[in-house]
Amino acid sequence: MKQYETVIGLEVHVELSTKTKIFCGCSTEFGGAPNTHTCPVCSGMPGSLPVLNKKVVEFALKAGLAANCQINQHCRFDRKNYFYPDNPQNYQISQLYLPICHDGWVEIDTPGGSKKIRIHEMHMEEDAGKLIHDEWEDCSLVDYNRSGVPLIEIVSEPDMRNAEEVISYLEKLRCMMQYLGVSDCKLQEGSMRADVNLSVREEGSGTLGTRTEMKNLNSFKAIARAIEGERERQTELLEEGQAVIQETRRWDDNKESSYAMRSKEDAKDYRYFPDPDLPPVYISNEWIEEIRSSLPELREEKKQRYQDKLGLSPYDAGILTESRHLSELFEETARLCGNPKKAANWFMVEVLRLMKDKGTDPEEVNFTPKHVADLLKMIEKRTISPQNAKKVFQKIFEEDLEPESFIEQAGLRIVEDTGLLTEKINEILDRNPGPLEELLNGKDKVSGFFVGQIMKEMKGKADPAGVREALNKEVEKRKN
Ligand code: ADP
Ligand code: MG
Ligand code: ZN
């Protein structure tokens, strides 16, 4: 059998998190009652005129510079003409001839090391409205709230070879956009959407095979399954000596198969032409440099800094920087408790555990770093036992409560009254003459039994190290 190679290029749409739409002042907020975030411009009324939102250009520049792109200092908008009910103007304002950013790259991790994925271009465009197909009545409704929400479309070169690379690339883009603060990139809400272009060719071939484009992919898992399904379908066709037809296919994740949606249209089908309502955009060198110098620390740099300055392992540094939001909570906690390694440990074990148990998205973790730092300090000072600290942390994670007063109220503070502790220890020693005899004869293992008993009696309000110490003291006394 011949060996085949899969070739994949992605078109990724990212909704920008500007407050207002790209060509009008309507809110971009997700949801809202249908058609409440609309005006004559974004619902395509005759006579209305678009005005470019400068923030959109700024966000596109940030994304482009972070992805090592060249900038078209003179760029402009073009009309992409087509009819569809979610597109009220009968054209979409996009960029074809002079996209704002081009020829960049990002680096992804693969099992074989890091790999560069080239970016052909990034262009600005407006999003379309949303059709709602009524399940009970035979009608479709349209909501224009999303119409005119700014997008950047990021077009890669066909540099990916399998689903893992595709997911890695998407994760990279998502992380980058989130760090830059230009998009929340939520696949579920559609603020990040990927179209997968895929072809198969004989291994070693220098030319590209005929590709199909798959739309309607709204999770990483669906993307991975769609890639595998399409790879198989095309390979079978080639094996049978049949041709792959260039077309747009829709992936049905429930049926785990794709079907042809329409034959692939070409740019020329859309009769693109420069939009006469919008003047060309000029981007000065000063503006580019201003944005370049104000780019935030991105994940890779942060990861390196955590290793160099905070002494964290590459693994921990990697996990803690996956989400900018989580990394900020961690850093503030580390700063306030003065012990980055302790803070990192707590995040790696307790925070991640609760996130996993509760299915919390990193972006939704919401506690005050000072509360965690205070708790860590109390563990350090032995004001609270590690077991109880975990319980308190769960409360912080869920309700962001203030630990000190909670510990007080719940009576979780470690008893500092050494008198009470010694009393309990002696009671327990007296109650267990057999094990005590063994302990006095040097059988140290038995001390574990006593520590357990004492901890139980103290109801977790004693810390094991302190108990062990006090126990040794009392046992020593009895040796004499
Ligand atoms: P169009 O604008 O018609 O969709 P483009 O040439 O802009 O086509 O390519 C769109 C995407 O398809 C790009 O990400 C590109 O890398 C990818 N692509 C193009 N040709 C192939 C191919 N033969 N196999 C896989 N991907 C491809
Ligand atoms: Mg395309
Ligand atoms: Zn509007």
C-alpha cells in the first residue's frame, strides 16, 4: 500500500473583544435579547454609513505583531458580495487585496520538538448575524446582535500534518489572543472558530493534493475527529483511483461523518471590490512601534521567567502560564506570601484539583490572591493543619471567603494551649499501656499509632509535627 501524508491549513476566525462593533457604536456583548444590539449600520439599512472603530485596528496590530507578521501600512477594506439572510447588506466588509498583517509565524510544540507554522495573513472583517431555526414552527428567525462584531481571520499556510499539530496551533493562538487581551477565544460561544482545509498526497510528493474545507467545528475534540474522518475518506478515494472534489463539507459530530455542503467557491465568485464607503487605512511607523513596545509579556517569556526568577520546574511553569488569568492569580499569591515555590505547589495541587473536580475553566477561577496567601502563611506558622487548610481553601475557591475569620468561627485554629495537648497525650498514653511499653522499649514505629490517636482526639486542631514533638517529650519523661 502507498504511504499518504495529510496536509492541513487553517482559517481561524477570532472575535475581538472591543466594547463596540467594527463599524458602529453597538455593543459587542455576547447574548442579549435578539436584535437589541443593533442599529441602522449593522442591520444594513439603506443610507447608513460605516465608520471604522480604531480599537479594531489596534487589536489586529497587536495580534499580528505577536505572531511575527509584516504590517501593510496602507490597507483597506473590500466588499465580499453574497446573499444570505444573516448578512443584511448583501455583502460582508472584509479585506482581500491588502490585509492588515501578512507573512508571520507561530511556533508550536510537537512530539518531535518545536515547529513553525507560517501565517499567510490576518485580516479584519465583520461577523454575520445568527439564524435561529425554529424547531416547532416551520420558520427561521434572524438575530443581528452579532452582525458587525469585529473579527480577525487568521489564515495559515498548509503547514500542519495531523490533528495534534492543529490542536497545538489552535491552543497557541488562543493563548496568545488571551494574553494580548484581544479576544477570549471561547469555542463554545463562537468567539474562536476554525475552518479546516485538508488534502492528502502521496508521501514525498512535492505538489499539494486537492483539498476540502470543513466548517461547523466547535470544539477541539470535534476538530480532531473531523480531521481523522476526512483523512480516511480522502485516502480511500485516492486508493480507489478516484478524484477528491474541491468542496466545502459540513462535519456532523454526532454522526461522525461529513457531507458535501457546496462546491468550493473562488474569490472571483464574490466579486470583491474596495469598499467605497470606507477610506483606506494608514498605519504610521510610530503607531506600530507604540503597540510593539506595549505588548504584554507573552506565555513563553513568562514561562522562562518563572524558571529563572522563581525557581520553578519547566513543567510547573508551563502549567501555571497556560492561562494568563491563572498566572496572574498565582503571581500575586506568590508575591503576598513571599514563597513562590509554596504558592506554586498549592496551585499545582489544590487549585488544579478543584478546577478539575468542578470543571471550572481557568478564566472563571475567581478568588482574591491575598486570601490564599494568608492561608499559606497560616500553614507555615502552624496556625492551621494542612488537612484543615485544604477544607478552608475549598471555601475560598467557592466563595472567596476571608480565611482568618472563617478559621476562627469554625474553630479550626490549632490549639496553642500546650497544657491541653500534654494532658491529652498523657491520657492516651495511660489508656494504651501495651503500645506504650513497646515505645519505651525503643519501638519507634508505635509512635505513629499514638500520633494518629492524638490527632483524632484533637479533631484536626493540632498539627502532626507539633504533636510528634510533644509526644516525644512526654515519652522521654516517662523513660526516666
Ligand atoms: P480560499 O481563500 O479559497 O479559501 P486559500 O488559498 O486562501 O483559499 O487557502 C485557505 C486555506 O487553505 C489556507 O489555510 C491554506 O493553507 C489552506 N490550503 C490551501 N491549499 C491547500 C491544500 N491543497 N491542502 C491543504 N490546505 C490547503
Ligand atoms: Mg478562505
Ligand atoms: Zn450597530
